[in-house]
Amino acid sequence: MGVKIICKNQRANYDYFLEEKYECGISLLGTEVKSMRQGKGIINEAYVVIDSQGEAWLQNATIPHYDFGNINNHPETRKRKLLLKREEIHQIEKKMATKGYTLIPLTLYFKDSLVKCEIALAKGKKLFDKRDTAAKKDVERKLRQGQYE
């Protein structure tokens, strides 16, 4: 079938240096999946936490209520379990123990009718790093347009 993107974290590349990316499943309720099929979902402020049992949880992600849902509709900002292999979680935990690393979601998408989440191990950028990145992108854009010879 292919891949259909539901939502992206637009500020991830601007605010973080992305080190490693992982694809994982996400445990959802029925009305959450129906709401995502309508293209709704916000992960701009979301982050991933690994608890003491070694499970990964997506926190602060907003999936709006399903329009045709009833009284059993889901809570919008509940924590959702990410489905990763045990070895991957241990590998991520070791790297997160290093100072300054965090785990953020990049995209939510459908892959062959399953909802997947792409997460990345990231390190926060300082203000001067953001300026450098913006300057490099500006130069690359001008080179592509042929303004610099």
C-alpha cells in the first residue's frame, strides 16, 4: 500500500541535532486510529520517556477526538505505549544516559494500514547552532537558484 504521513514534527530539525532514527509501532485505541485516518494529530510538543520497567511511552502527543465518536471517545493527550524491541530500548537507554540526549518523535504515519511512529535520539541545539544551520541552508538555497557563481 505504501506510506501515508499523518503528522510531522516541523521544528525537530531546527531545535535538535538528530543522531539516530528508529521506527516503532504505537498502541492506540479504535477512535484514535479513526481520528488519524482523517489526518489529525499533533506531535510538535511531544517527547518519549522510558520508564523503570523498560517500556517506551509517547507523552504529550495530541490526537483530537473522533468526529463521529460517542461517549467512549479517547482522552486527547494520554500517554501511549511505543512498541520497540527490548534490545533497541536498552541501546537507547545507554545513549540517553549521556548528557544532553533526548528522545523525540519525528513523524506519525500509516505503513500498510498500521500506525507507525518514527522517533529520533536527539541533542538540543544552542542559539548559535541554530543560526549556523539557518545560514548554511540559506547559502545552499542560493546556490541551487544560481545566485552565487
